[in-house]
Amino acid sequence: MHINQGSRDRNVLAAWAIALSDVVRTAVEHATGMAGSGPAALVAIVADPGMSINELRRVLDLTHPGTVRLVDRLVEKGWVQREHGPGRTVLLAPTPVGITVERQLAAAREQAVADVLTAMPEHDVHIVAGLVEPVLGATINDVDAMRRLCRLCDRNVCTSCPAELPDTGDNSNDGRLRETGAV
């Protein structure tokens, strides 16, 4: 039986993505004591304070009621606070405790990924990261897609992010677009 090398390579890359995803999920859930979308919600709110519940819902791909319940849990933990926005909009902001927990989450994620990648020489990790960057960029077509992809990223270390939308010069896609259309 002849195996297509391209198919095998894509299969290996998909398995690698799943393995890294599982390692990251386990690390951030352990660091926060929250399963599911909780860690990603905290990272998203810390990265973009003032996002609305609807914006968070789109980042996490949850229903509105599910997002409200998740925000309730984050508020109960003292990690997030609700603020009044325009009209009936509720805006979300991290508390100092929430920011501290998010930094712990980022450190746990970093350590977990570093541990997995010890199987590769550091130079090879750098090469693979460079090869993956255009693929990440190709998956982004709007602000919601960018926020979804970066929902567990450590934005403090990701300078020149490969997932940023190209600058159109009109400030419409700077990653902080509000539902009102204002930035």
C-alpha cells in the first residue's frame, strides 16, 4: 500500500496540534481551577478590557446565556467586574486579582508547552514557529477570528503577532473593535 507523504505529514501536524492543545488546556485548567471556557474568557477579558458579553460570546463560541453564566462564575471568583456600557450593553473588565490569575495561567501554559517542546532542539522550535506563522495569519479574516485564535495567547510575549489583521488605515480592525463601530 502506497502512503501519500503529504497526507501523512498533514496527519502528523494535526496530531501535533491536538497534543499541544491538550497540554495547554490541562495546564490552564489546573492553573485556574476552571475547566472549559473559563481560562480563555479570563485571558480575553484581560487582553481586551471593556469587551462586551456579546464580544466574549463570539470569542468563545458560546450561547449568550452560557456566556452570562460563565461571566457570573468569573465575577464570583473576583476575577472580573461588570461595568455599564452604552444602552443595555454590559462591559467586562479584569480585577487586579483576575490579572494576577491570568499571569499565572500564562506562566503555566508557557511551562507546559516548553516541557513538550524539549523533544526538539531550540533552534528547530524557532524554525517551526516561523513556518507556522503564515498559516496562523491565513486563518484570520476578521476581529472575531483573531480573538478566537488568540484566546489563550500570552500577548505580553507575542510581539509582531502573526494573527493580527492587516492595517487598513481606517482603524477598523485593530483588534479592539467595539460593537458600536467605535474603536
